[in-house]
Amino acid sequence: MTELYDFSATDIDGQPRSLGEWRGQVLLIVNVASRCGFTSQYAGLEQLWRQCRDRGFAVLGFPCDQFGHQEPGDEPEIREFCSKNYDVTFPMFAKIDVNGPDAHALWTWLKREKAGLLGTEVIKWNFTKFLVARDGRVLRRYAPNDEPAGIAGDIEAALSEAR
């Protein structure tokens, strides 16, 4: 049986990273884009990361260009944009697909673990978020318009669960 920690992905600097690095932490996994109406959520994601990282929480950002060509840049451009405009310091990964035949295996698994509205597995837009418990269970899936501050209570509850 596949679990979250079986997956790996290339980070924004081109280095392979195992999700096992985050074993035992609460995760918020998000598909992000630099030219989206929801791009300002980077600020809220960074705030959550800074407030909760010392208690075993991480935001993992996965740039995706499948929705309206809203992530056209390459990894250095994405890193520069996030750093300059939102002072992003949470872990970011190389650009991926979240839907279709080339979807990253992690995202295929996330969609299967926690389907969206009416049981759909497809990711509808940028800034879809998955909250993962310390044991690797997918707790919740959030819509793109769910603001980071609005899900802080769920993150706090997940952080409070026994280790």
C-alpha cells in the first residue's frame, strides 16, 4: 500500500527530495501559481509556515501551469518571484502537472485519498490545498478560494493530535 512518505519530488533548485523528510509533521500541500487571482495566498501560506513550523508543520508548494497558463516561468523565475514578492521561505518544488497523464504521482495519490466536491478527483484550479496529519493521512482538501488564515484552526487541531 502506498503512503505519502513513499513519494519524492524535485525541489525548486533541482534536487530530489523524499517526502519522508517530513515524516511526523503536519503538512499543507498546495499547487501554486505566480499569475493567479489567488497568488496573494502566498503571504498567508508563508505566515502559517512561520507561525507553526517550530511545532512540526510545513507548507509544500508545487508550482503548476495547467490552469490558464498562470505559471509560465521556469524554476529560477518562480523562486525569484516568490522571494521578492512574498518572502517565501517554505519548501518549494519544481513545476509539475497535477492532472492528466503526466500528473505527478504524489498528486494522483492525494486526489485519490481525498476527492473533491461530488467525489471528483480532478484539481479544479491553482491553490487547491491538502492537509496531511502527522501519520500521513490526508485529513482535508480545500478549494482554491479557501484562504490560509481560514484553515488555521484545522492546522492547529492537526498539530494538537497525539504524536
